[in-house]
Amino acid sequence: NAGVMQNPRHLVRRRGQEARLRCSPMKGHSHVYWYRQLPEEGLKFMVYLQKENIIDESGMPKERFSAEFPKEGPSILRIQQVVRGDSAAYFCASSPPGAGTKKAFFGQGTRLTVV
Amino acid sequence: AQRVTQPEKLLSVFKGAPVELKCNYSYSGSPELFWYVQYSRQRLQLLLRHISRESIKGFTADLNKGETSFHLKKPFAQEEDSAMYYCALSGWRGGSNYKLTFGKGTLLTVNP
């Protein structure tokens, strides 16, 4: 089991472009969580998804950010029209059904830089 | 609102010395507390949970509800303990027990 895989590891975008961050959960995990870590800050919860469902997106900015976890394929965090303030490390975690944070495993993160 | 405070951004000790990484929290219900560690260039990984009451890699942490603290301790630090350490909290059951609130982290450096 390769663990939670995130790609790309590093992503550079110009202001106004779109950023797509991918997260492949561990085998057997159907729950995905996205966290954002701004410079000098702790990780902050963004969104919790199950296959084809958004369970809790209370931590997502209201505009430009969206997330999905389709029936097939990885979970995608999409940021439209990126701005400098979106520069951060974005972490994905996955867990099996019913385990919540107790059995959540994290990916290595995607470091987004907006220039 | 739930909050986790790690007052020390940086902590430097010598090999063999005791180490304590501080964590204080604020939560209205019954929290579950965690310590996560991130070694250089590696992913964030769970070090220990308060309900497990276990010792991992020589580290222990006791939940003190009176002081709302969950400090991480190790009696004799090793160079390989050098890493970023994050304290985190979630609700105990139901509701949003899947949601972790993290502190800002403490970078521990163990010098030879």
C-alpha cells in the first residue's frame, strides 16, 4: 500500500491561472480530507468528502475553491483564478469508513506557489 | 471554538537531555488529543493519541484536563527526534469528530 499520494508535489501558477491538486487515498479508504497550511500557521481543515459526496466544506473559502471525489479516480481540489494569498501547502488525508481522524493517514502535500 | 496553542516555535536541546513540547487547548466538549510528527521531507504521521496512553519512540503525553494541556515528553532526546511536531485536537464522538484542529507546530532540533 503506497499510502496517500498527492501530486504534484510542487506547483507554480501565475496569478489568475487555475490550480488542480490531486489526492489518491489509500486502498480501502473512501473518506478524504483536505487541509491547508499557510506560512507560519498550523494545518487548517478545508473539506471532508466521501465518494461522490461533500460531507463538510465549512473550511473552504466561499469563492474560487471547489473539491470533488468522484466514483473513479482521485480527489481533486481546484482553485480558480489563483492569487498570491493561495500560496500554501495543501495536505490530503484519507481514512476508512467510520474511522474519522483516528485512522487518518496524510499525504506529503502539494506546495502551491503563486507568482 | 476550539483552539490549540503551541507556544514554542523552535526548541533546541542536546542529545540525551529531556525534552518537553508544550501544547494547550481550548474546547467546550470532550476532546481527543493527538501529536503528529513530520520528519524532514516526509509526510505528516501520527505519533500518539491521548486515549491510547502509549509510548511511541520513547515519547509520552498525558492529558491534563485541569490545565487543558497535552504536553509531549521524552526523557532522553535522540538526534533522530529532530522534526516538526504538531499538537492536534478533535471532538470525541459524533458531530465533527473527523475534523482536526492543529497548533502551529514546534520545530525540535536535537544537537549532538
